[in-house]
Amino acid sequence: METITPTCGALEQALMQRASVRQYDGRPVSDDLLNRLFTAAARTQTMGNLQLYSAIVTRDAAQKAALAPAHFNQPMVTGAPVVVTFCADYRRTTDWCLQRKAHPGYDNFLSFVNAATDALLFCQSFCTLAEAEGLGLCYLGTTIYQPHTIIDVLRLPRLVMPVATITLGWPAGEAPLSDRLPATAFVHHEHYAQPTPESIDRDYGPREALEENRRFCRINHTETLAQIFTDIRYTREACEAMSVTLLDALRRQGFMAD
Amino acid sequence: METITPTCGALEQALMQRASVRQYDGRPVSDDLLNRLFTAAARTQTMGNLQLYSAIVTRDAAQKAALAPAHFNQPMVTGAPVVVTFCADYRRTTDWCLQRKAHPGYDNFLSFVNAATDALLFCQSFCTLAEAEGLGLCYLGTTIYQPHTIIDVLRLPRLVMPVATITLGWPAGEAPLSDRLPATAFVHHEHYAQPTPESIDRDYGPREALEENRRFCRINHTETLAQIFTDIRYTREACEAMSVTLLDALRRQGFMAD
């Protein structure tokens, strides 16, 4: 049995207790602190050391109000002291190349995925650091649902695409911990092990039995927890419509050849 | 000026010293340790708490040898005790829905991006924990360049797509630290600030002046560092060809409607 280092142990403990924080108190989050966390997060691995990302910090109330509809008006957007939008960014690298007698060819889908990967890894390192500092944050998956609004509000040029947003501040009160699937559900050895009826019952049963999830089904008049996802939260119709919007935004930002 | 908590301070310090590790000594990495790190990493935020990812652990020498060509035969793949392939996974969630009288509609592009996002955030949390524990790792961006081979070797079913690979082990010796751009290059306030000739010189100048990068240009007979990227490492032709391959793999795995 390996021993766990103090840093890993402290981080493990912090992660096991983390929860999304949606309510913040009035204490300010300084630019000094943000820059310190951004600088450390930028040590994260990045493709060819190109750092294919940008982070847009929103503090202005009017800007937050303009972003809110793109995030289905979730109250954290206007309620948080800071909103950070993480973007896949090949603009800066492309401009650097053009200024240095090089001929960049990054207006394609592979380059978008490379840049999105860089941006998401950077984002998660930033989140881990911020939470270790005691900040609370909520990750908004809505960023890719209505990207056109975000692109307009943040004035993102061609080859810059928003991929993640967090709201950030000092937590007001305790946030509820949510459950997670056991590692057996998502760790595979050598080959992908297809889920079986038994493994699904084993991995999802405890979650389905939670009183909060049973209540959730009663309120929404569904027979199963899975139906909450398929019939209400992430329906086929919505996913298909938003796929069209997302591909359209990627085209607009120059990442999809026609 | 805020104080920095001990956990954040230790993590910040660890990140500032981190480097990709490509050579490993013979000490084994136990499944107990991996499971502990996977379990803590799974506390990372995830869309609707669905945990749209899987991690495939490769230890078998024949499996590593089969994966190696997909990673341009970089020696870390066969040289590391453990290779982990992180996958965007809507298969398990879809099977759960089908088993619970729900009608999933996740065979579309938006759902791929949602799952890839989950997988990459989870991957980065795992990497941060592993490095805090003293493990060394190298992130292989090649995962999305030749995904078909990886899909075959790991037997990934429909709705599972590889998005990241790391090689992992206990470091043999010191790994060289690479430089990073200053935060001014990638942090923006309120709106995206277009790069200017002056900001590019300011942000990229120190990197271009490094002796190792000047030597790199001499060896490759390029006038500028940027030309290394555009003419040798990530050419337009390669990026465009790999975009076709990647979209084809997404179609094969069921994530692109035709």
C-alpha cells in the first residue's frame, strides 16, 4: 500500500468534500488573487506549449446581465462577483504566426478540439486551485448551448470559441454534497466492459434509492430517475437543436470548413 | 491582499514546478492507488451528475504495443507502467436510460461535446491528484489524431470516444520545466482584447529569445519559432486531414447525425 503525500492527501480530502456553490457573500475577489491562480493554472499541460485558451473575466453588472440569458438566466450569473468564460483560442497563436512570417492553418475542426482541450484542462486546474483557496464556484454547462450570445457579448473574434463558464465568489453558507457513481462504473481494465443489466443496477441503484431523487421523480411525475433526463432536462429534441446551433457557431468562428 | 490557504499554497507550488514526465522507473503503480485517485477525481463537476466519461487502464504489454502506433510510437506508451485513456462516454448513461423505460437521444454532436467536457475535466483532476502524489505523467494530444486505432484496440462501443491519453508512472530523474506565456497574454477583462503587434512582441518575445528555442530553429532551418509550428509540427495539410479523420470517427461512434 503506497503512502499518500500530504499535498495529495489534502487535495483528496478537499475534493471529497467539494460541492458546486451557487450563492456568494459580498467579499470581493481581487484581480491579484485571480492572476495568481491563472498563472499557476497555466502550468497545466498544453498542446505544443501553445496555450490555446483565453479566460474572459466579467465583473461589470451590465455585462453579467447581458450574459445571463445565454445561461438560461440562472441567478448565479448576475449574483456572483466574478464570471469567467474559458475559450478555445487559436486567434492569438494565429496572429503570432502571421507576425512571424509563418502560415497558420488552424481554421479547422481538429484545431478547435485541440484548443477546447487546452481550455478545459486549464479551466479545471483553475477550479481546483480556486476551491483549494476556499472560493466557491459553479460550472455552467450552458456555455455551448447558446454560444452566439456569449460570442457577441464578449466580442470574441474568429478562432475564439467559448467552451466553459464558471461563476466564482466566496461561499455564503454550506453547499449540499451530491452523490457520485462508484469507480467500478467508469474504470475499465484493458478493454471497455459493456454495461450489463446487473452492473447498471449495481452502479445506479443506490442513486435511484436516494430520497431526494425519489422526491424529484414524484414532483416531475416520472416513473424513473432516468426519465427526468430524457424527458425533461436533456431531451432528444433539445440536444439535436442545440447540436445545429453549436455547429453553426463553430462555422461562424471559423473552425468548420464548408 | 488575500492570504493563501496551506492547501492552495502547496498546490500552487506543486503546479509551478510541474513538468511532463516521459521516463519512469520500475516501481509499480497499484490499482488501489489508481482507484483512490479516480474516486477523488470523480468529485469534479459533471453535467447533471451523469459522469459522462470512462477511463480505460492499460497495463498489458501487448495492448500498449497495439496502442503505440496511434500515438506516433512515442516511447512513453510502451515504456510507462500504466496508460490511461479517458473517453467521452454516453454508452453507460444510454444503457441505463434504456433499462429504466426512458428514451435517450444522445447520438448527436452536442452530447459528444458535453461528454468530452466531462471527460477532460475529470482527466485534469486525476492528473493534478496524481502529480500531487509524486507520480509523473505525460499527456498525449495524439489521442484525437488517429482515434480509429484506439477505438479498435480498446473495443470502444458506439457512443464512446477517446479524447485524452496519459502515460503514468513514478518519475525516473528530473524532467525539464518548460516556459509559459505571462497571464497578460490569455486573461481578458470584460471583452476580448485583440492581440496587437506590440502585445505579441511583449508576450512571445521572451519565449523566442530562449536559447533552446533559437537552437530549435537552427536545427530545423526555420527563420522563426512560429514556423516550427506551421511548417513542421502542425501543418495546415495535417490538421485538415486529421479533421476529416476525427469527424469520421465521431460519425462511426454515433455522435454525428448524417
